[in-house]
Amino acid sequence: MDVFGIIGFIFGLSAFSKIIKLEKKLKDSGIIKTETESEKNTNSNKN
């Protein structure tokens, strides 16, 4: 049963990396803003 957890983790990492790549492409093409609302909230929490 632990194998299913490992496989799920690998698929999750793969999906996460694809989301990051898609977000970068959309930002580069100007479809989405360079800094999203979630990034603004994250950056304000760091300060």
C-alpha cells in the first residue's frame, strides 16, 4: 500500500511542475499579470 503513496507523490510533483511551467508561459506572453494576488499576499507576509 505504501507504493500507492509513492506513486501519488510522484504524480503530484509532476503536476506541480507542469503548473509552474504553464504559469511562466502565461506570464511571458502577457495573458496573466506578472505578479498575481497570491504572490502579493505571500510577499507581504514575508515583510
